[in-house]
Amino acid sequence: MRNALILLLLLGLASIPGSLFPQRTQSPLKVREYFENDPNTAKWMDRFYLFDVYGSPWFSAIYILLFISLIGCVVPRTWHYAKEALSKPSTASGTLTQFEFHQGSDGSLDQAEAWLKKNRFRITRSEGAIAAEKGYLRETGNLIFHLALIVILLGVGASSVFGMRGEAIVTIGERFINVPTSYDNLAPGRFFDVADMPAFVVTAANFEAKYDPETRQPLDYKLTALVSESTKDQLERRIVRVNQPLTFGDSRVYLQANGFSPLVTVRDKNGNIKFEGPVPFLPQDANLSSIGAIKVPDMNPQIGFVASFFPTAARDEVRGGFSSYPDLLDPRLLVSVWQGDLKMDSGVPQSVYRIDTSEMERIGLWGLSIGESYTFGNPEVGTITLNGAVPWVNLQVVKDPGKPWALAGSIVAIASLMASLFIRQRRILVRASNGKLEVAGLALNRLPGLEDEIKKMVSEVSR
């Protein structure tokens, strides 16, 4: 057990780098920024798996050793306890004065034995003495608790290596098909097979968000989705809420977050449409003040818009532009127009929400309300029009094959822990001496109640 506690402490310490540094499975773009800003340091950090802490050999070694130590602690104790549970209590000692609550009593050993059996004590009777014990389930609960921890570890490990977790932003009106290319972020387990992904389609038909007008706190998020098990099946209308996911086999689709996608149209100086449609923006606060990027590589030279979107626009001298409410009451789009190379043909992956403007020139800055247009460039290069805004939702798809085992283990662990904490394990010793009885006891886990039990026994046996 000492080794297990030391390893548990080491596991907690080993988890700290995973919180301090970005992880490839969660923030691949931030990891790439480390390599761009300081390649030499990032290279050494990568050698020590600081960007993949939870999949590193040293982290795996710690929790595997913890797992082995826990098994090595519990299994021998289980075998030892099984032998003790089947054996009878040890016989009473020659004198009982050293035990707790020692007192004399009238009556006979037969009467004492009858009372102890009536109260479900296990009894060992020797010549002139009785040893009785009760509360074996306390130690049973302790052992089952540790066995349940092993089941939980097995369940979590199975979900980690055989499961997957992915996220995708879906604008209302669009559909999500469960294939790897549809995900914005996909983290499969080490032994996860893409062929095991269930075939389903989710179309985001409508999204409603309700907020408290005074506190601006969310009251309810409701996604109306059209779902099917394949692209050819008939669509079925489902309601998805934060704690009401969609279920497809052992995979679940959760409603995780929401935001807005401004609807924009970008034209060149001749009036030709170069870009049109919704662009998801990332919320930065509870009122959904959002940032994003609109990239138009088809224009010559290429054009990029570094933008901010406010569902309910407001402004002050300290913060500048911001959103004062998370719903579309007075939407406004602020755009900074940049001209130059967007670096989309370099082969290096980049964020769809940001633009590298280090080698670009700013040619415009403006704010747009719905229906307004802005002509940028001098001489004229093109125009951008804000046509409206539609919500988007972030869907999280989770496949947890070990979840039922982890849940069952958690329930058993809690129940057995309660048993080990509250069941009173105690021993009562009785010895006949000079026509009288000596009675004493021992509370093995120091819980109260033994004195009252001995008094009750003495009283009833004496009668």
C-alpha cells in the first residue's frame, strides 16, 4: 500500500506538465507555434514527450506500476481475509480486565450464548468462556473497494485505448457525417479502428438558446437535429440538450458549445462574387464576443479579413467594442482588411480562425451592421457585405467502450466504502467465574456503540 500511495503521488506530479504545456491531442496549432517560435527548445521538449504527456512512456510506466502495485496489495489481502472470514473467532483470554467495558453479570454461559446468537454474532465456545465477533463486512467492504478501483482503472484504460473523442463545429442548416474528415479535432485511442466508427448523419436544423435577461446566464440550450443511421435512411427528428445527448450504439453525441457564424459576401472590384457563406467565429466570453478570419484566396492579390463579431454590439473607452448580451439583438461585424499572401498554398496547416499578417498590408478598417457593405482598398479592390448571422453548435462525439465497467466499478466502490466506514466491527468476550459472568469487549474500529451493546446483553442475560 505504501508503494501504491507513492506511485499515486508521482502520477499526480507527472500530470502537471500536461496542464502547463499544450498537448498534441488537444491543441496541435499551439504546439506548432512552439516549434515556430523556439525550434531548439521545442525539439528538446518533444524528446521528453511534454507535448504528449499522457501518452508518454514515463507516464504510462507510472500508472502501469500503480496498477500492478494495487493488484499486488489487494489480491494477497483478499486471500488472507477469505481464510479469516471462514475461521471462527479466537478463544477468550484467561483474564478480561484489560479489555474495554469490563463488568460482572448474573446468568449462565448458555444464556449468554443464546443472546449472542440471537444478535448474529459468530461464536467460539471453549471451556468456561465464549468469544463472539460481529461486523466482518467492514473488512469485506474495504477489500471490495480496492477491487472496484481495479475495475474502474480497467474501464478507463479500455476507453482510452479502444475509444475515441472528436469535435466538430456545425453551422445550423449544415449536416455532419460521422467520418474522420468531418472532424475539426479527432483523438482516437491507440487501438481504435476507424472502421468501427458507427455510420450516422446529424443535420443541425434549429438551435435555441434561452438566457436570463438580468444575469445573462444561460437557462437552456436546445438543438433540433435530423438524424439517420446512414445517408440513405429516413431522417428522424431528435432534440439534443447539454445533458441529453444522441446515442448511436456505444457512441454518444454531446452538445458542447455554441456561437455565431456571420453570413458574408465578398466581391471583387468588378462585382464578381469571390466568397459567400457562413464563417464560424470563436466566442471569447460569456456574451459571445467572437473573433474569426475570412480568407478569400481567389482574389488577386489575396484578401483576408481579421474580424470580430458582437451579437449585441456595445462600446466603451476601456474595452473598445464588445458584446453586452449573448443573443442577436444588435449584431455588428468589425473587419480589418489585409492584402497579400495568405500562405494557404505553403502546405503548412494553419488555423481557420486566424491569419498570419506578418507579410501582408492592411488596406481597410470598418464596422458593418446587417445589410451594410464596405468598399475596401484605394484604389477600389472589392466589397464585403454582412447578410446576417446564424448560430453554430460544437458537437462532441465520444466512444467509451469501457464506460459501463467504470460506472459499475464506481457504484460498487462507493457502496463498499460506505460499508467499510459505517459497519461496526466489535468483539464480546464472556467468561464464567465463581458462579458469575465476566463480560468485556473490544471495538476494532473504535466506533461507538459497544458499551451500550454490552449493557443491553448484561441486562437481558441477568433477567
